[in-house]
Amino acid sequence: MNKHKLQRVILLGPQGSGKSTQSIIIGRYLKIREISSGQILRQYLRGNSDLSRELKAYITPGLLVPDDLVIRLIVHRLKNKLYKNGFMLDGFPRNIHQAKVLDKNFKIDMVFNLQISNQEALKRLSGRLVCKHGHIWHVKHKKPKKKNICDKCGLPLYVRADDTGVAIRKRLSIYRKKTEKLLKYYKVQNKLVVFDGEKSIKKVSQDILKYLKQNA
Ligand code: AP5
Ligand code: MG
């Protein structure tokens, strides 16, 4: 039994705001599983199937994957018993349509937003390194012990295919136009909590944990 009252949580924030970095901390504290739509989609990119080619054509240049496809892959998965105690959603929803579909299927308890500027996002994403399992590092802010090797699983680190200057700008522009509308959507439902994502990784985690200790 989960003793926390927050069981279904969404993490919003621009690209590079630290959603996937902080979702682990939140998930661990609330004893709920994190689920990253981006990481799930990237797993389908491997191989040479029609689905992988279709997804690549959206993800690599920084475009959103069409709603029907993402909804099918994510909402269906959330119904799995793995998520019976709740979930910490990172990267979904990204627009009002996705949020409405989610609301029809689940009662969302809380939405956290990590606020950062485009300038900071660009700086962070230009130094990000990831492994195949989605563990995240940074050449300055979160260095792996061995150069280009993941501390957690020993696999090689690489730069994500959508972390190029052009694709980062595209992703940020879509975020500001479409995803940011969700802030108002959840604010009027009294579910939105905003954090200053420009602080260090440790300080952002501390702010979130402080909030959770008082409210979860
Ligand atoms: P996704 O994988 O979700 O990527 P994103 O939205 O672009 O967000 P990021 O993962 O880039 O940023 P993050 O906030 O997780 O930052 P991180 O913690 O890594 O989606 C990828 C693609 O999939 C989308 O573009 C789209 O094509 C598709 N997609 C996914 N969901 C979809 C949906 N619902 N609908 C349609 N399409 C969808 O941190 C970034 C870096 O900064 C790291 O190196 C980290 O170490 C560092 N860092 C983190 N916090 C700090 C800090 N406080 N100070 C300094 N450095 C920090
Ligand atoms: Mg992420």
C-alpha cells in the first residue's frame, strides 16, 4: 500500500529543464514508477521496422510524434499493473488533446513544472550524454567517473540524435507554442506547482523533496 496521497504525477518543463533527472527523485520518494515517453519512443527507434522509420522522421528533427501513436503507446502502457500504485509521467502530455485523453483515463493528482529559459536549455542540452538505458549525464554538471561510460550500467555514452542545435531550437519552439498551454490547463484545476529549474541539480531536488515532505 502506498502511504502517499500523490500517486499520479506529471512533470512538465522545457527540453533540458531536468524532467528525466528529477523524475527519479520524485518517483523514489513517492514510491511510484517513472515513465518517460521519450525514452519509450527511443526504444522503438532501434531496428529497421516501419514504426522505427516513422518515429525517426519525427523525433530526429525535433517534431512531436502524432497524438494517436503516442497515446496508443503511453496510455495503454499506464494501464499495466506495473503502474497500479501510480506513475511519475515525464514527457506526456505535450498538448491539450493528450492531457484530455489522460484525464479521461486517470485522475491526475499533481503537476510539477520546472521553469528554465531557452538559453539555459540550449546550454544544458549541448553537454548532455546518455546511455542506451536512458541514464543521463552532463559534461560539466553531472560528469560520469569514466569518460563516455555510464557509471550506472557501464555502457557507452553518446549524444542523443535530437540534441543538435537545429532540433533543440525546434523542440523548444514547439514546447513554447503547444506544451506551455498545459500550465494554464492544470492551474485552473489547482494542480500546478512551479519550481525554479535554473538552480543546480541538487538544489532543484531539495526544493522538490521539501515540497513533497510537506504535501505528499
Ligand atoms: P523527451 O525524451 O521527453 O525529450 P525532451 O522533451 O526534449 O526533454 P529532454 O529529455 O531533452 O529534457 P529533460 O527535461 O528530461 O532534461 P534532462 O533531465 O535530460 O522526448 C523526445 C522526443 O520524443 C520529442 O521531441 C518528441 O519527438 C517525442 N515525444 C516524446 N513524448 C512525446 C509526446 N507526449 N507527444 C509527442 N511526441 C513525443 O537534463 C538535460 C541535461 O541537463 C542533462 O545533461 C542533465 O544532466 C543536465 N541537467 C539537468 N538538470 C540540471 C540542472 N538543474 N543544472 C544543470 N544541469 C542540469
Ligand atoms: Mg528527458
